[in-house]
Amino acid sequence: MGADGGTISTNRKYLRAAKSGSASGPNRTDEENKRAEELTTCALSGAALVSPICADKLGYLYNKEAVIHFLLQDKAVRQADKKFSHIRKLKSVVECQFTAAPQTSTSSSSSSSSSSSSSSSSNSTTTGLTSTENKDDDMSTTDPYALRAICPVTLRPMNKKNPFVVLWKTGRVYSSQAVRELPEACGIVSGSNPVIIPLAPSPTQREALFQSLSKKRKRKGSSKSTTGKSTAESISGSGAPIPVPPALPAKKRFKSAEELFTQGFGFGQ
């Protein structure tokens, strides 16, 4: 191109998305779209998230009704799905306490849209493109079924760009920034070690959560087997001796009818 100081536009370092992604790994846009889908749909049923909403220790979000239906299924059916085999009881999930985003006035938006449509009838194509771009920028403002939630501390909206977490003990949902920079405002006591689960995490974070969950279950299983073994050893006699109960007196034997006929009753003998 001319008048640009000799810059060659075909050079890769001047292309806009030259380093945005690589062929070996997933694109950032695809990860954000997947994250947006996980934040608005139930991981079990695929339906839109409707209160009450639950989260598990892998960061998946569910409708509580879908979790109950899943637990009512046969154990073999539940264990067949490896993605959700870690959900074994209702305590495997926590009910999330979201802070609802303030509702925008629909009257002002409808009046402004009607006036803009009447004044710019000749630019209908441009208006359509603009509305499409706005929809792509913020799906939570256009989708009536999307989960609208904000952080009560930072007032940031929960979307694909702002990571959120849930405190497992209380179920309260905050942004990662609030938990990292203002833990006291989120109810985290200094010196404590609360369980914090990221919602819709990245594949790397989810793999780390899965490994941590697997290790905890293995430790729990080994502790149960050790407790059972020690109990059995104490009963078998390695501990204190077990007291022997006293012997019962022998029961008196009565003569049969044949013995009474042949031997008699024994009176006067």
C-alpha cells in the first residue's frame, strides 16, 4: 500500500490476528463462547439456568431440579456418564447465592428504539448491523433467559470476560477480583483456608480441580479402610482381653415315655 512509509501489509507482524491463536491450541474466542454457554445453561439438561442454581466442585452450573432428577436415576446409569460421575448425592453440589443485576427500564429503551427507527428508515441496514454487534458484545442484555448476576463487591457483571467464583461453605458468588483484592468484604476471615471454586473455569483449571477432588476421595477411602482394620484388630484380641461370660447351668433332663414305662417313676427307690 502507498503513502504508509514503505510498510508491507502482507507481513505477519502487521496482521491484526496473527498471534491471537495457533493451530495446535483452541482459539480464545472459542473458549470465551464456551464459557458464556456454561454460565447460562445447565450442564446436565442443556436448558437455561433458572433459580435455584447449583454448582459442583468442577465449576459446572446446574439447575437444582436437573440434579435431583439425575440422582433419582439408577446408579449404573449415573456412573456410566464419566463427566458427572462425581455427583453421588445432593451434598456433592452447593446452591449458589447470586446477586441479581439491576433491571433496566424497558419503557425508555422501547421509546428510544421507536424514535430511532422512525428517524432513520433509510439506514435500516446500518442499524441492523449495529444491533447485531451490540448483541455479540453483551448477551446478558439481549437474551431474556440469560443469567443476570453481578458481584456485590465490585458490581462487575458475570459474563465470559469477568471470572467468578463460589464460596463452597456459604454458596455466595463473587468475582475473582473481589476475592483476591477484598477478601474481608466477601466474608473470608483472615488466616482461614476456604474452599473457592471457579465457575466455568478454563480446561487447565478444571483438570486441576478434578485431580484435587480425586485425591481427596482416595484419602477418604483409605482412612475408612484403616479405621475398619483397627477396629477388627481390637476385637480379635490384639488390644485388651475380651471378658468371657459365665457358663450357664446345665438344663435338667426329663425322662421319656419309654424310660418311664420300663424304669418307672423312681418313687420309693
